[in-house]
Amino acid sequence: MTRTLPKTGKKISKYGEQWDSQKELDFYEKFIMNKVPAKQVTIHESFKLLDKTWGKFPVVVPGWKYTPDIVIRNKAGQIEHVYDVKNSFSVYGISTANKLTFKQFTRIYGIPVEVVVVRTHDFKTACVGITKQLDLQWSKKKTEDRIKNGKKPTNPPLIKTNTNYHWIEATNYEHAELIK
């Protein structure tokens, strides 16, 4: 008999919202609540990626939407951060389907999804589904080995204690060129 891991954790109701996991709620409480104006934060806002279509015969192809855990906008209403809280940066935390969804979201909305791994006093984050992604499996030993073999070292996920940063910092793109 093959056993599979559960896809979702226990849902939690708090602050008038349904949270997908305790980690998601922890991220909100520790790093967003009372730190970002509430009117600039949305929880589980849905974004359309593809419309439903009708094929030949009686075939309907369902639409595709993405619902990030938390979206933060600036005062003008423009998206600043799109957060998806995960347990890890591994393939168990970020599936191939997640990566595909994140790529499509970035194509349509022009801002990448930041995957967040919550820790006790901070969080790790990296934009996923872009060409110059941070090294999600970064380690000091891996970096030392790359340097020893004459390769350029990779950069680890960003470690933050608040959301007061530009999403470009969670990528391997040159920050000064892209922030204008």
C-alpha cells in the first residue's frame, strides 16, 4: 500500500480569515499585522491566470487562478509583495505545479511570487519561477565547492525580519538597474 503525504495542513480561523496553516498565520502575525497598514494587505486574494474555455464537443477546459497567501500593496494600490508561505524550499515545499503557477502569475502581473519559509525570529524568502532565482538549496559547503572548482558562488535566500524591502532583493538580478 502506497501512502501519500497530506497536501495541506489544518485550517485555522482567526481575524475573520481562514488560514491554510499555522505557519501562514505566524507569518501574518509576526511580520505583517500592525506593521503594514491593514488596507494595504489582502489575504487569499484570487488572481485569474486563464479563462475557462470550451473545446470541441461537450468539453470544457476549466480556468486557472492563483490565490497567494498574502498580497501587500503600496499606498497607490500597486502590488509590492506577493507571498506564498511554504514549509521549505525543497521539492516537498514547492511543487512543480507551484513553480508553473508562479511563472504564469509573473508573466501576467509583472511581479514574481516570493516564497516564504517562516522561522522563529525571521523569515527566508526568494522569488520563484524567474530566470535569476536565488539558490534555494544554498549551503556554505556548496558555495565553497563552487569557488574551489572555479565557478561563481550562488546566493542564498534572503533573510528578513520585516517586509520593508523591494522584492528585487529576493532575486539574483542587479538591484540598482531594476529599481528605478
